[in-house]
Amino acid sequence: MEASQRAVPAILLALMDEQEARNLSWALSIHYECIIVSSGAEALGLASTHHVDAIICDAQLEDMSGTQCLFDFRTRQPTAIRFLCGLGTDSGEFADALHVAAVYEYLRKPLFPELVALSLKRALEYREISREHRQLTHDLSRQLKSKAAAADSNPDQSPHQFDELFFCSQAMNKICNLAKHAATTDLPILIYGETGTGKELLARGIHYHSHRREQIFLAQNCGGVPAELLQSELFGHRRGAYTGALSDRLGLFSAADGGTVLLDEIEDMSVSLQANLLRFLQSGEVKPLGSDKTHYSDVRIIAVTNVPLDQLVEQGSFRQDLYYRLKGLEIRIPPLRERPEDIRLLAEHFARQFSMSLGKSYAGIDHEALNLLRQYPFPGNVRELENEIRRTVALAPSGQPITADRLSDTIINYRRKEPEQPTPATEGGTLKEHTESLERGMVISALKRFHGNQSRAAEALGLSRVGLANKIKRYAIDIEIA
């Protein structure tokens, strides 16, 4: 039963004493829909067909312990609030309830309906407040960063925002428009991009623009994680499933039921685990390590990689059927060097952000420093730019602009060695011919550096846009050379 179809919250009473269950149900039915069962099997079976807001469970049921029932129920409906009730004489019962079943409260018997109703009311209010807090915090963060980006932006460039991604380039605008459309679907998404381009931020943006935004977003890096441990992280395990498994564990796919799971560096996943992931994508089936029972979870998968998976498929190290299943929609984030117009916006955004965090007054970035940043190819992409600005702001005096001499030697020296200007011959030819050859070489070098962008090249050469166009025509330069 969907939450939107219920007029009142649903409470599951898994109690051995039938009379106690009826009395409690009668008292709670004024505000809640109450469902009574007496065994763990009934409770877990109902979890597959009904949404439950809270479950009150006896410490011992007909067929299993209450702790075990609540743990299994948690894997099926992670958002349900769990109560364990008993005589409170066994200290080990408290520890299991806390660490294994993650109960909200232990209710001592006999159960007083008024006190149970109060605990339920507070628990449901707390859950709603927590949900609203997460959403409001996220929305406020987006608004503040959006205002900062607008304040930092060049008046000639129109800043855009997709969740926590900031940009003004047409390339990123196209990508984020595609991501917004992708967010309205439940298809798996494969995001490809070089390290540091903002793949996880794009994935989070997709989640927070989807109908799952009120549910949890969890991320797991698959790189460098042993296959058995990664299997446990994703699907969970039972105590004793392998050496070191000292307690039951709830996997990410169960914990994120109704939400989104990001799988980073998916290319490093073992072939055996790829088969389990494929099965989950096809059926939603989750089987913890060491368990003979399966349950189902509704999770949207977003896979992230910096390696073209089609190449790994050709090499035989990645399953072809999983590749096609993951790329329900495929999005490629361009590296920063392909969208240099974003550099100023991002640099000023990071500078303002880090100045604020360090308690410094922000005075901007001077023109020469921005030129150096725009000329550098940033092999580490946005992450490298962010680290560069963080270091520069930390070293710069408060209230003074960031100048070119404060940038790292790597960026400063790149400018000095980057232009590839032809050296005139020492003999032969007139001064005019040598001058024109040098000038033509500088124009070609600037066009290459800015990938054919004539406005940027003209600015770097100290020319007007018309002046550069005249030189291109005069020297018959093919602007496609860049």
C-alpha cells in the first residue's frame, strides 16, 4: 500500500499475547492503522506487501527472536521505526536490539497504551523532522551557493547551477539538461568522465531532482575493495558468513530502499560480483552473504567510471550484459580543458568559499592570474582547480586580491613554455618577413591554446576581435587548426 493512499500511519504489532495485542490495537486505532501478527514469518511476509511506518515486536515470537525479526524487517523496510518490547531483564537483549536491529526504543512490559502512543507520536515526529531537516539543509546549501556563484560571475557570462554544480559553458548546460530529464526516470545511469570532473556531484543532482529526493542517497567506491568485502557492503551479511563477520550487517541496497546508490569506479568490480549486480538490476533481489533467504529492494543505481566501459567489454574484463543494463542512460562530463569558459566562474566561487571558511575578506582574482588559470589545461580538472584556489587563498593576505605570483609554479611555468613560436632564421629574409612570420606564429599559437575561440585569443594577444580577424585573413590562417 503506497504512503499516498493511506490516511493514517500503519503500525504493525508483532505480539505473542493476543489479548495484549488487541488492547493495544484498540487504543492506538484512533490515530493509526494497526495490523496484528504473532510470528516473525507473518511480519516479514507482510513487509513485502504493505508499507509500515512502525513495528512493535515482542522480544521472543513463535518462530524467532524479536531482534532477528526486526533486523530482517529492517532490510525490507529500512525507514520503518522499530520498537522491541520485553521484561527488560536480559542486558544482552538490549545490546542486540541496539546494534543488530537498531531499535528506536525498548518498551518494558506491561505495555501501557498511553505511553506507547506517546512514544509512537514522538518517533514519527522525529522521523519527519529529520527528513525535513535533510531536505531544507540541502535546499539552503544550494541557494547559498547559487547566490555566491551569481555574485562571482562575469556579467558577460550567464551562470547556471545544477544542484552543487556551477557552470556557464554550453557543454555543461547541455549535460545538465540531459541529467534533469534523466532524473525524471528510474533508469540506471552510467556517468563517464575524467577524474575530478564532478561525476558524484552530477549523480547527487540527479537524485535530488528525482522523485526519490526525500529518500537516502548512498555512495560506495568499488576501487581497491576486496570482492568479499564489497559484496558485504552492497548486499549485507549474516554473522559468521566469513572471517571477521562478528555481527549481522545491513547492505547498502537494503539501507537505501526507495533511494539511490552511487557505485563509483564500477570498472574495478570483480566479474563474480558483476553477476550479482546484474541480478539485482534485473529483479531487485538482495541475498546477504551467509543467508539462504532473499528479499527485494527498490534502488536506483548510478554507476560512475573514468574508463570507457565498452573498451573493458571488448577486453573481456567487464560483462557486456551488465554494461548495457547500466547504461539505461549514459552521460559524459567533458574535462575542464574542453570548457575553459567555466574556469573563471569556478575559480571565483572557490575563492569566495574558502575566504569565508578561513575568515578572510575576499578581494577577487586579478586579470593576469585569471589568464594564467584559463591557459592551463588542468589535467586534474575541477578538483585540481579547487585545490589550487584553496592553497592560494590560504597563503594570500586577507583583503588582497589573488595575484599571478601567488599561483603554483606548475601553472606559472606552463604559460612560459606553452606558446610554440617559430624561431626566425638567422640568415636570409627581410626584417618584415621575419616579423610577419613571428606574428603569424603567435596568432596560430593563441588559436590553438584557446581551441579556436577568437575572442579569447584576441584578449590574450592584446588585440580587438576585429584586429585578430584581420590578421587571420591577412595571413590566410585556417581557424580549424585548433
